[in-house]
Amino acid sequence: MADFLWIIYLGFLGTTAIWFLLKGKYTNKITRTDFVISIVTWFGLFGYVTETPMLIPLVWKIVFVFGLLWDVIFTVFFADRFAADFGLDEDEDEEPMPLAARLSGLIFVVPLYYGIFHYAF
């Protein structure tokens, strides 16, 4: 059952990234960087779930640290700026989302970094 849930999570992450790519949502350097980091971390989780050795553990340790750091930095500093680019900002008259609410969105990447952590260490 756990393997099934991991595969569903992998599919969700991969489908979301590819959908944004096909819709042309990666329009500047920061969002393209986010896409590349998302793909690299996805491969790390894929390796963990399928128990496929890819690269060396040191690479995945670096991916874990910098990927997690990037997700926090992107969420704190850039998410509001690019919400309109992603079509997530429905009403422009609303005030920006509070930091606590943006950080709570990071809960969706906890399984990703859990898997990469176990894959690396």
C-alpha cells in the first residue's frame, strides 16, 4: 500500500510540473530554476521509491539541502510575485497571502524531502 501511495505522489508531482511546462508558465529565470530543481528532486524521489541507485549519495545530500532551501526561499520571497503568472491570483485587489499561510503550503513537499533524505542518507 505504501508503494502505491508513493507512486501516486510521484505522479502528482510529475504531472503538475509537466502541466505547468506545457501551459508555458515558466516564463522567467526564477520559475525556470524552480522547474529544474523540481525535476532533479523528482528524480531523487523516484530513485528512493523504486530503490534504483542513481548517482552517488553525496549528490542526493546536496540536492536535499539545496532543494529544501530553495523551496523555502521561493515560497517566502517569490511565490506572491509569480502567483499571477501561474494564474493563482484570482483577485488582484486582495492583499498578499500572509507568510504563515504560504509556509503552510510547504507541507505538500514534506514527503518529497522525506524520500530524498532517506535516499541520500
